[in-house]
Amino acid sequence: MPIVNVKLLEGRSDDQLKDLVSEVTQAVEKTTGANKEAIQIVIEEMKASHYGVAGVRKSDQ
């Protein structure tokens, strides 16, 4: 049972997230041979103020 965790900054539409789940599921099914019924996708959206790169929050850029 593959479990895929996706972390990204908030701001995507519901349709974009729906497409992401579908496309990632298809990729995992194709590359691992797992049944799509067993593939789980977990999306975690982060606020820009909760994510930083090189010491700077994304919300401050």
C-alpha cells in the first residue's frame, strides 16, 4: 500500500488538488504496479509564513 505525502504552499484550487491526486495515483500505479485502490495520497498545504528557504520565509519574499 503506497502512501505518498505531498507538501506544498497553499493557494491551489480544488480542481488542481483533484488533478494532483489523480495524476500522482496514476504515476505510482504505473511505476510500482500497485493497484490504484491501495494507493493513498496525503496533501498537506502550508501557509507561506510557515515555510522558509535560506533563512527567509516565503511570505517575506
